[in-house]
Amino acid sequence: MSDPGPSTVQSSLPAAAARFGAPVVDIARASAAEVACSPVPAIPPDPPAAPDPSAPSALARVLRGPSGLGTAGLYLTPREGQPKSPEPDAPVVGHPIPGLYHHPVPEPDPARVEEVSARIKAWALEEVDLYPDEWEDQFDGFSVGRYMVACHPDAPTVDHLMIATRLMVAENAVDDCYCEDHGGSPIGLGGRLLLAHTALDHLHTTEEYEPQWAQSLHSDAPRRAYRSAMEYFVQQSTPSQADRYRHDMARLHLGYLAEAAWSQTDHVPEVWEYLAMRQFNNFRPCPTITDTVGGYELPADLHAQPAMQRVIALAGNATTIVNDLYSYTKELAAPGKHLNLPVVIAEREGASEQDAYLKAVEVHNDLMHAFEDEAAALSAACPVPGVQRFLRGVAAWVDGNHYWHQTNTYRYSLPDFW
């Protein structure tokens, strides 16, 4: 399908990319020289500066507001008629975190939201028997239809949106039932995750033992959800897209295991260690399938470029810190000790709860600026239509993810730090 250009839902992308040459698939099939992109030079970090006694406080630094080119750098020519922000009279649900660098987006298409919401609930209840009746309000409160429509504005059909929606629900079922709220435990987590992962990455075994494995995929809600969601996904994706997703899910499960190990030993990691864990235990599997949901493919050799991998990693890291910040009060109110970035900063750096939270906002903003800078540099260095469309899709996912966290007042509320 042709690239529809920036959606009206993606307000942070004000212009359309220029067209280049042959279609991306033809380019990808050409010689390596034809698809090679000029490398993006790494910029060494500046040496740490000496403390400045006149520097503004953490609160002042955060509240002075975001700045930067943003994802406008992903577009090479202006396009008229694209909204730059939500309409002034549009309803706004929830409040964004003060000082958090983000791009507001208009409300997602209500007709699509309604259809996706109805279809995902039918799938959860009728196809995979995902949850008991007493969890229905939590399923509805998650608002996954609104989430996925906001994150994938270029999805050509509701069927394409459902690819992402099923996978999102399945991933959350594994997190809730194996790790978190609904019976989750760090004890024995590795075995549970390994067996669930075989619903994504099939076991190849002997004829004698294969039926037992196949039967196991129906044994609990997470495995039923993984199996079904993956079956739908492989029907719409290419083999390389499916393998890419399996790889990113293995990354996610590795992050789950690291967090579980720390929980079992009551270990609070250093801040850099926590951020390393969050690079794996994060949203990466979601934006990395943006091309499948968009109805096209970023060829594997382009997806695997180090510069592209850095952009995807930064997007996943930034969106995951958004989750840490919006879920902060929810996690503090839950039983036990929940690791999130403000909690780790407070303990490891001796900061107050307020200063630790505000520093976590700055960490997020730094990650967002790095994501946008690297995405713009890659777009300029590799002017292939598929690359540029994929980068826009990842940026749309980043913005939609923030929108969902901000507006999901059923799940999240902000601390009183301002």
C-alpha cells in the first residue's frame, strides 16, 4: 500500500517526507551498495561539568519547559493542512506531567476505538478465555482500543490494528499473571516464561513429545493469549518481521527475569543498572512492529543497521520511563516494594522523593531528545522511503504511548510534587 503521509492524529509530524526513486522492496533487493546508507557518526558525550552553585533547582529545570526540533526532523518537505496540536476545544482527559517533554495528539478516531475495543474484548472472552468475570472492570479500564488507535495512526484497516492490540493484551496477561498483580511471583518465573515463549517461537521436537507441548499452549491464559495473538500476527507479517518480534520478546522476557532476580534478593540496583534492565523490560516489541501494523515492511537489512537499532532502543527506553512516571503513585500504593526510576534514584542517590521524581523526568527528556536527534540524523543519512515511514511510525507510537498514559485516569494519577 502507498504511504498515506502523516496522520492527523500524529500532531508532532507537521510535514511529509519526499519520495525517492524505486519502491523500498526493490531497493532492498538491489545490491548492498544501493541500500547502504552513510553512517551516522557517534557524538562522544561531553565531560561532566563541575557543579554550578547558581544552577536552577530540579523543579525549576523541569518546569522551564521542553525545547527542541522534535520529530519535525523526520520530514523533508512541508505539507499544508496538517494540525500542529489538538483543537483548542477538544476534550482533554488527565493532566500531563509538568515539564515532561512530549507531543500532544488529538483524540484518536472514536469509530476505530469503539470497533477495536469491541473486537478485542470478544477475542479475550470467546477465543482465549483470558480473564474471569471479576477482572472485567480492569480489562475495560485498560482502554487498549484507545491506546492502539492512538499509537498506530497509519494502520490501513481495523484488522491491522487488531494485530497490535492482541499482542499488547497478551503481553500484559503474561506480565500480570506471571510477574505482577494477578498471582505473579519471581519464584519459578524463568520456567513459566520459557514455556510461554514457545507459543511465540515454536518447539521443534520429536513426534512423541510434540502433542504434549501443543496441549500445554492451552493450559493457562497467558499461553493461550500468546499462541492466538502470534497466529494472527504471522498471517499478516513476513517471516523476517515475525522473527524480529520473537527476538524482541526474548529481550522483554530477559528483562522480566532480571527484575525478578533483584526482587528475590531484595537488591536495589544502581541507577545505570536499573536503566539497563529497563532497556529490556520495556515497550520495544510494540513500536518495532509498526511496519506490520502499517501494512508494509522495513527490510531486515535496514532494520538491523546499528543506527536504526539505536533509534528503536531510545524510543523503547523513553516510553518505558513514561510508564515509570505515570504509574509511580499506583506502584507506591501497592503491596511490597516496586522498582521504578524515581524509587531507584531516591535510594541510590540519596534524593528526596520529589527530587528523585523530577530527576527521572529529566532522564526521560534526555532520552526523548536523543531519540529525536538520532531519528532525524538517520532519516537524512538514509533517504529510503521505507526507512522514513518506519521512523515516523515509531515516533507516532512514542506520542500515542504518552497520550494513553496521560489520559488513562482509571489507572494513573500524579504525585503532588508541583
